[in-house]
Amino acid sequence: EVQLVESGGGLVQAGGSLRLSCAASGFTFDEYVIGWFRQAPGKEREGVSCIDSTDGSTYYADSVKGRFTISSDKAKNTVYLQMNSLKPEDTAVYYCAASSDYPSPYAHEYDFWGQGTQVTVSS
């Protein structure tokens, strides 16, 4: 079956770093866009970053540019999100998702979703 499994979340102080992983299985990894989304309590799910596995193109929300970096390891069917200089406002559940269409910041464009991993940044 199609599966996306996030890992790497945790509790860090402001200014710290975390690396999230998204392990994919059950579909042709290099034919999909893999995106990272986050959702804080009471807020809509928002797009953070995505990578187009067909050509390696990457995209970032303005709020994370210069701090977060998305990358992929096709041999491991895994996408990473390196998060540096974390801020309390980065606190959220982070989800990875796969789209068979095109890079997009909109959740409804994605076909498959992981369970999410909690990131908490203390002040």
C-alpha cells in the first residue's frame, strides 16, 4: 500500500535545529512531488516546502526561506526537511504528502499523506 511516514520531530529551543524525514513506499517516488505541510492548533494547514522528484526543483514558503532546506535521497525513497534557526511560530504538526500533479502549496492538490510528526519550539 501507499505509505508516507514522517519522523524527526521533537522539542527544541528557539534557534535550534531539527531534521525531519519522510519515508515513502508503495508508489513510484520519482514521479511525484513531495511536499511538507504544517498545522498549528486553530490554524489551517499550510504549505512549507516541496520538491519535484522529476527534476529536483524546490519551493519554499516565504516564512521559512533561508532557514529550511528540502532534499531527497531517491535510493532511500526519502525526503528530508532540514530546519534551522527555529522559531516558536514554527511549532506545529508537520506532514509530508505526495502529489502526482505538480508543485503546489495547496493541501487539496496532494494525493497521499503521512501521519504527521510534532515539532515544538520553546521560547
